[in-house]
Amino acid sequence: MSDWKAKRFWKDTTVEACDNGFRVLLDGRPVKTPAKTSFAVPTRALAEKIATEWQAQEDEVRPDTMPFTRMANSAIDKVTPQHSAVAEMLAEYGGTDLICYRADGPQELIDLQAQAWDPLLIWAKDVLNATLTPVEGVMFASQPEDSLARLEAQVKALEPFQLAAFHDLVALSGSLIIAFALIHAHDTGDNLWDMSRIDETWQISQWGEDEENEQMVGVKRQSFMDAAAFYALL
């Protein structure tokens, strides 16, 4: 049974409107989530993107090639029934945000972090109404409670499908502020991903990178971009 793989059984993939938005049909039969819940997404654009993933499957169904389907399933089966818990978990990143923890040397790395991350902190103060303070080193330093409360409220205001994409943006970048900057279209996904990798990129410039790590980073980057595209289709 461990060798069992889902086989393609359909010829045509279509999209149609339904009570909860738009659903994907395989030979006229609606797709279900892994939990056997009705599968529906908020916009036709997202449904059509998901339909292209199903249509692209060949003899065997490969879930790893269906990131938009995966995020939609997560929004329906996981985020919707526990929205508050997911939002609170993500909001906690604000207290230990990547862009607040700065190197104490060398000066080149200090300057790179400041150049990329200081403008993000200014943006967060101006747009998100959240003042966060950068600290030197890796020891925990508390952030203003009122700023964290405002960030949490904005995370909780996201709809389930938005929150599913936001989850990946935060988890992959390690930064609540970077994720907010992306969904607010403050900067491009490419630039924001690069900002989340400043420490690693600097280390690579000093010591080089092995092929296995490079491949892993490439997978994470693609997942970040997929989450950004998913959010945009909402």
C-alpha cells in the first residue's frame, strides 16, 4: 500500500461558479479537499490557475507540482476551522522578527542589513502603525506591546485564503514585516526574498555555497513566489 500513487482518471478540467465562489471540475465532477470537504476558492482567476495544475498532471498525480491546490486545501481544511490560532501563531513572529536582529560585525554585514531592513522598519511604522526596535546580537529583546497588538489585529483581519498564503510568506522569510510588505505591494517578491536572505547571502560570499544547499534555497524561494502569486490572485 505504501507504493500506491493516485492516477489521472480525467480528461477535461473546467471551472464553474458555485455558492462559495468558484470550483474546479474533473470531467464534470467537483474536486474535493484531502479532508473530503467541498473545494471552492474566492476568485475565478485562482480557480483557473488551480485548474491548470490539475490539467498538467500526466499519468500520476504529483501534489508537489500543485502549490496553488495545496494552499487552497490548507485554507479550507486547516486555516478556516482554526483561523484565530493560525493568526496568533503568525503574529508571534513580530516579537522576534528577522529584520530586528542585527549582526554585531563585520561592518560590511552590518551595513547590508541596515540598508535593506531600516527602510522596512520605517515603512512598518508609517503604514502598519507598528514601531519595532532593532537590536544587536541574537539575545531576545521585547518589542512594544502596542505595536505587537496592532500587528496581530492586522494578521487576524486576513481572510482564510489570504492567511494561508501569508503563512508561507512569513514562515519562509522569517519576517512578519517582510510578509506584510509583500501583500501591501511595498516591494517586489524578488527584492523582499533577497532581503530575507541577507545573512545567508553574505556568508556565501565569504565561504561559497554547496550544491545541496543551493537547491534547497531554490525550492524555498519558489515556494515564497508561489505564495505571493496565490495572494495576488485573491
